[in-house]
Amino acid sequence: MKLNFKKLGSGKPLIILHGLFGSADNWFSISKELKDNFTLYLVDQRNHGDSPQSSEWNYEVMVEDLKELMDDEGLKKAFLMGHSMGGKTVMNFALKYPEKVDKLIVADIAPRFYAVHHQSILEGLNSLDLTEIQSRKEADDELAKYIPEIGVRQFLLKSLGRDVDGFMWKINLPVITENINEVGTALPEGQSFSGPTLFMAGSNSSYIQQSDLDDIDAFFPHNEVEFIADAGHWLHAEQPDAVIDEIRRFLK
């Protein structure tokens, strides 16, 4: 699958993958601060953003999507970074294609299994009748019945686009809803990536806990774990300067 991506900057290649319900644009403000140091590839994963949609959606195919992008761009090796679902993609990629990964950055996700915890979000998104919605404000008002956090709604509504018939989702909502269990899948046991790996965790997030550190060591023996102060799961939006500093330090 030919993924959509934005390319900017100059220097060693750094590929960035967003999380569930997100898109390449989630990392654009961060990338603007890094473009003097790296050639950045901001990627829409399949069924998200402007990339193609498919009924097949799991980490195995998302890994192959990323390899195809690197092959098409002539990238023998690159820095890889992923947030949440994107972090699971780049971890799986590093296990399968370690020779193509220079250094690995994983943002607020561990190698373990995660139970489904997006039910209210999926209920809210699926409740919207886009043939009836006349404005983004109207969509936000409907989502608020399921999702009280305005920041989460604003993030989700970035995936609400328009076509000639009106509003449409850029995410493949039916496939994501049907296959949501795939997002929390654990990494395959018995494999490891020996390259340098940085885990950035939000100090206010529960996604990476002290109990995950042994698991991280087993899969990524040459790792660092840095907790970003006063940041939750969307650490790059809440503490962008700290995230930029960590990226620069680790990839220097």
C-alpha cells in the first residue's frame, strides 16, 4: 500500500507514525522544529488521514506498509518514531527489519497487551449521522454526549473531512470499529531489537508503568526510558518542547 506522507527538512531520515484516530498532521508542529536537523517523513498509516483504506488492518500489514514506503524512497536505514499505535508499529518493524532501523523512539506505549478502552469514543463516532450534520460545531455537540473532554473531541474532529457530498471520515471507522482489538496486541514473544531505543512516557499517563520496564528490557535491551513531566498520553501536544529536546538529545 502506498501511504500518504509529508516530507520536509534535510539531514538523516526520521520517519514519524501517529497513533489511533490520528494523522501525519499531529506531528507537524514538532517536525517544524526538527527540519533543520532531519529529513522528516510524517506518515498517515493505512485507514487514517489521506492514506488508502483497507479491510485488512493489523500490525503485520502496517509494518509492510512502512517497509514499502522506505523501499520506494530508497531508504536503506532511518530513525523511526511512533506514538501509541504508531509506537506499536515501529516496535514490530524493528523486530522484523532491525537492519533498517538506525535508532528507535517509542512514545507512550509499551510492548505488552492493552485491553480495549476506546468504547465511548467509538460509540460517539459511530453515533454521528454525517448525512445530517451541517457543521463541525454540530458534530462536536453530538460527540460531547459520549466524550466530555473537549481536547479529545478536537483531536478526533481533525479526522472529519469534506467531499462533494458533505462531511466524511478520513479514518476507516467501520474497519477500526470491527478490528479495534488489533490495536492492543502485544509484541511477539522471543524476539528483540538490539539497537538504541528511547521510550518517552507521559508522567501523568498510565500507558507505560514501572511494571513494564522488565518487558521493555526483554524486547529492547539497549533502551532508555524517560518520563516527560506534566504530560499525559498526548505528550507531544502537552509538552512539545520537552519532547523535542529528548528527540534531539537521543538522535544527536
